Amino acid sequence: DTGVSQDPRHKITKRGQNVTFRCDPISEHNRLYWYRQTLGQGPEFLTYFQNEAQLEKSRLLSDRFSAERPKGSFSTLEIQRTEQGDSAMYLCASSLLGQGNYEQYFGPGTRLTVT
Amino acid sequence: EDQVTQSPEALRLQEGESSSLNCSYTVSGLRGLFWYRQDPGKGPEFLFTLYSAGEEKEKERLKATLTKKESFLHITAPKPEDSATYLCAVLNSGTYKYIFGTGTRLKVLA
């Protein structure tokens, strides 16, 4: 299967701890997006990359959130000093910009629970 | 500000009872409108992209249409396996950000 993968699928952490999530996009895709989704809501944009460049970060994100995409391949999302309000599903999606279609494909998500 | 509003929030149908889901949008520049299906605890699954008013796409029992202000997802003779949350999103042509609605939770009863 060559779809988007995310690791871990579930993470339980204590308040104040740091967590890091990984996303492996579809191999030929040059754009990678991170979203957060809470119950009953649609995915909320966090940040996105074109190749290795981070092009935009949501102003709703605090400085505790950081994302990287070294070498334009996989990406990591780190949350420092987690808070209970960070509990959510974190989704990664990838797309191929430049061929006239903008379809975005999602991974299975990482569910974070902060206790 | 770009915005996507979906209605109804929830919909219960009997098997075979056709209906439509609505997605109203405002966006400074529309690059595309997207429909996704999401099952509980899973990531959204891509269904359709619509690029211009008047465009229609079909897949099995689903048909998506687009106007300049809204999109409809028509479900014909639904089955219980069509039960899911259906999400609509728009892509802003300037920012390349996808803006999602809150979804319509569809339940199809046997």
C-alpha cells in the first residue's frame, strides 16, 4: 500500500510532556499538510509544506507546536509541554501540486490523549 | 474570510430513501471543492473534486454538483454501508489552504 501513513496511531501522554508524530506522504507528492480534528468538527489547518519549505503556519497554533519536513520526504509534528486541550486527532495529508489536480489524500491519523 | 458551512449536521435515512447534503461556501478564489467520507476513528477518504460551476461527478450511489455558492452531494437509494460523516472542503487559489466544513453525519437504517 502506497498511501499516507502516520505513526503512532494512538498516543497517551501526561500533561507537560513532549510528543512527536510522524507522517510519511505518498512518495511523489510535494505538498504535505497537518490538521487537527476534534469530535464533531472538520479538520482544522495547522501548517503545510511544499517539498521541505514550510509555507504557512496557522496563527491559531501556539509556539509549543513545531513541524519539520527534512529533505521534502516524511514530516514530524512536535508538541511541547502538552496541555489537555491538545487532545485531538492529528491528521496528515499529501497532494501533488502542479499537474492541475489538487486532490488531497489523508493518513489514518494519530489520536492524542493528554491526561 | 473563507468559510464552509454544511447542512444538515446530521441526517437519518431509511435504506433506499434518497436525499441531498448541502455545502455552502465563501472563498476569495476557488481552486476546487472537495468531498470526503470519514468513518469513525479514521482519516477522511477522498470522493470527488469539482472545479467549476455546473460540473458534476458521480461514483456509485453518490453524485456531486457545484454552483457558484454551493455544492450538493446527492445520495441515491442509500445503503447502511453509506453511513459516515461527509466532509466538504474548498481550496483557496491564493493561499493553497483547504478549508473544511464541520460535516454531515449520515446514518442509513436497514
